[in-house]
Amino acid sequence: MQSVEVANGVVNLGNTCYMNAVIQSLAHAPDLCMAIDCEPHCASCPIYQRNQSLKESSETSENSEFCMLCELELLLIELHKQKHDSGPVSPSVFVDGFIKHIAPWFKLGVQEDSHEFLRLLIDAMQKSSKKKEAETKTKTEEDDEAKQEEYSFRLFCGEVESTVTCSNCSSISSTIDPIEDIGLEVTNSSSSNYAASTYGRSGSSSPTPSSLTDINTALKKFIATENLDSGYKCEECSKVGRATKQSKLKSLPPILTLHIKRFRYGNDTKGLSHLPSRRGPSPGLDNVGSSGSAKIEGHVKFPQVFDIRPYVTDDLQEKSKSMLSRLFAVIVHSGKNSHSGHYISYVRNVAKNEWWKMDDGKVMLVSKDEVFNAEAYMLFYRVVDHPVSVDLKAKSLKKAEEDAKKKAEEDAKKELEAAKIKEEITETSNGSVNSTSLSGPTSLDASTVVTSISNEASSGKKRKRDSPDFKSGEEWARKMTNKPKSMLQFIRAAQDYFCERIELEPEYLQMMTDEVEAGQQRTQNPSFGISLKGDVSNYHVIDEFRHALWTLFEQILPRDQGELEDLFRPKEKKNGGGRSGNQAENGAVKTETK
């Protein structure tokens, strides 16, 4: 599954736009598309294989198991596979499975936070990978710590290193924590105070600061050194005092997600974006409302490409001179809090450098200005030339070459088989029809001759030809023509009539035997037969025998048995047994009635 074109729309099943916006963003992540194409989880997932066995045995779906990563793969593949004119794709299986197995506190018809959904989704994807690994891992692999993790980890997981410096002894301690996205503060100090003072007032609107910082400034704030309170206790000198703390990115995921902290929960007056409690509002927040959040509105300037190298650790900086990140998706929220309003996404068509608005089932081409003027909530960047991306791209190119080679071989095989079939049909038709006789003690019927020729060809030293794929005229008509089924009875009648009345003369059989023994080279023997592409109206390019045989078929197909016997009744011999004019011209064909 390559993300070369914009995906289809997604049906809103009842306030599921928060899911749809994330799904569309992931569907246009180039690295994720390559991973699903090159190393799909479904291909080796025991749960998927067991579910497929249940489907084949026609058992009820109640016995099926759920795998989040499999369902996401199947949904994304369907989004890129299904044509737009067939309507948007319904994610009902995915949504029902997520709510039932991953987040039972989510309710269909209730708006949720798109960022919270993404975090839960990634966590469930990684649990699917761990579960598969636990079922399929061998003893040898258990001892192999260098075994490559699945893409659910490699694409989304990064690390942040936090260093704390003691003001008394200058000792440094560090901790490393995993991250799946970076939460960015976009408010300045005055707007933060404004948000804190107005938050929770009865009848107050969502905090709207006079100005918001841009993404680069927010990233600088993310790595800025902050002073810890005087209650810090140093592990080295054991003294309680002041210290400073700084955080930097120790490792980057190929898919870098920036989460703009627009929502405030509870008494979070410092601007820290924690996920809301799913068990109701915290004490002292009676005026907050059922959603438990308020929103900071306003445009935050974000770049299409930026270098994230200044925000990583020194060790990581030494490995690369630049770490460019390119935007491929934007999620926008409109509304007053995280659990109301509407979510949409903008996605980039990488192949054509176009931006598309994905509003549930609606897919619209938009201008670049519309995208970069939007009030972004989440930004999805792709780290250019990330080692994981480079590896996936190499695998993708290799797979594309193998698929192209395989297709070329299959096409060549089909063409060769078609050519052989056509050649065998022509040769069989030439031999079994044009060398016919009706009487004589040494003559053979047509079916015996075809079998004899086939055996001769298969046992010949020079000529190596496969037996004809068609054993009868009816089989040929079914596979090689578009004739209606009603014509088959006439073809059968004509075939039976010829088998009963037409035989090959011994001398013509000998000519055909000589040709088989001569290999691929034709002898000077006559080559009569019916061409599949012959035009019977152009008599000047068709020999008389072929034209006569076509005329014969035209006359016998619509006739019954009595009429056919009258048609094939032999003419009276003249001048002591000489052949009639037509028989003399056609040479090998004689007729008789029984």
C-alpha cells in the first residue's frame, strides 16, 4: 500500500470525527504506508490467521479475536483501495472494536479528544505487536536482543532525556523517558495568566490570548532550562537545595507528532496538558462543565519544513548535520473544548504536492494558504532520511522490483500459453478437417487421428508440443468465443455430424505424421484449416476449401437431422465414377449418408 494518491473519505458513525481525523492523517504517512506494504502485521499475526479460519469455516463472529494493528492495517488498505466514486469507507468494525476492547469509556455518539485517541491507538498497536511476538517467538529469538521490533514501535517511539544539575555540587543526573509525541506550550506568560484567571468562572468563554507563539519558539521553550524549587534533594551531595532541569530529544521517531496544548484540564494553571480524568471532574471544578476542559483559540504559525537538530542531544547532533522534518498532515479542531465541536484533517498528496481537506466523508482539494492559516491542534511531520525510513524505502523498492518481475513473468507465461493454444487449435483444425475421407478399409475417424497426432507429438524426438487444451469444439467455444450458450447445441450437433461422416485418408495421415517427425519445420504438405480471424467475404485471399467449409457450417447449424441428411446426400457419379466438381476441387473431402 503506497501513499501515492489521496485516500478515500471515512464515514462519521456518530461524533467519530475525532477518530476519522487521526485515521486520515495516518493513511497519508508515507513511512506507515511503506511499512504496511513491506512488512504487514497481518501476514504473521496468529489472531488474524485464526479469524480467517473461522470465516472459512462459516463460524459466527462472536468467536473471533480482536487485534488493533490488524484492524488498522485493513482499514488503511481499504481507504487507498476503494475508489472515491463508490462513496466513503465505513470504519464500523474498527470503531466498534476500539471502543469495546481498547477504550470502553468511549461512547459512540459522544465526542472525544483526538489526541487522547491517538495515544490510546498507538499504545494498542504496540500491545498487538507484543502479543504476536509472544506467540510466535522461538527460543532462539528470545536470546536475540537485537531482533528488530515491529513498525508500531519503530515508527512512533522516540526518547527524551532530562538532565538535572545540582546548584550545590554541580553533579548531573539524567533520566530517559519514551515519547510518542511532543506537547508544545504556545502561550506566553501574560496569556497563561489570563487563562488561569478566567478559567472556571461561571459564564466565561474559552481563554483567547492576544498572541500565541509559533512552533519554533515553542520548541525552544520545550528544551529551555528551568529552575526547580528549593526542595530538590541531590543524590550525590544529599543536600536539599536548588537545581536546574533541561530536556532534549535523545532519539526521534520517523513520524514526529507535535501536539499543541490548546486545552486546559482541571486546575492546570501552569499550562501542562494532562489527559482528563475519565471518572468525572476533579474536586473544586464545579464550574468547569462536563467536558472538564477549556480551549485556547488562535492561529499558531507552523512551518512546512524545519530542522529539528537544535532540539536534540549533543550525541544525536553529532550523527547528522541536519534533521529536516516535512509536514504531511494537520488536525484542526473547531469548538470551545475537546469534547465538543468538530475535527478535520488536512493531508498532503506527496506524489503531486497537493493539500486535501478530509472532512469525514468529504474529500476536497484546497490551497496551501488554507492549510497554513488553519488553527492546528496536531501536526504530523516526517523526519527526512531517518534510518528507519531509509530501510523501509529500500525494502519497498525491492518489493516493487520483485512484484514487477513476477508480473512480467506471469504476463509472458500467459502470452506463451495463449500462443500455444492458438497454434494447437490451428494445427489440430488443419489436420483433422482438411484431410478427410469417407470410405476405405484403411481410413481412421477424426477423433482417432487427433489422439494419434497428439501422441506422436509428445513422443517425437524433435517436436515438443503440449497437447491441445481443448478436447472438443464445445470447450473451445466456451473459452475462446463470446457466443451465447444457445449456440453450443448447434456446435455440438456439427461436431457429432462430422465425427460420424468425415474421415481422413491414409495418405493425408502419413503427410501429417511426416510433418510431426520433421519438428518445427513445415514440409511441402498442404496446410488447410479455418483461420480464427479469417474474413469469409474476401474470397480472393481465402482458399476455396476454407470458404467451402465456412459455407458448410453456415448451412448445417440451423438444420435438423433430416435436413442435414438431405444436404449431405452424395451426388450421382458421372462418367463411370468420377468425382463431382466441388469434390474434385476440395480433394480430400468425401461424404456419405448412413
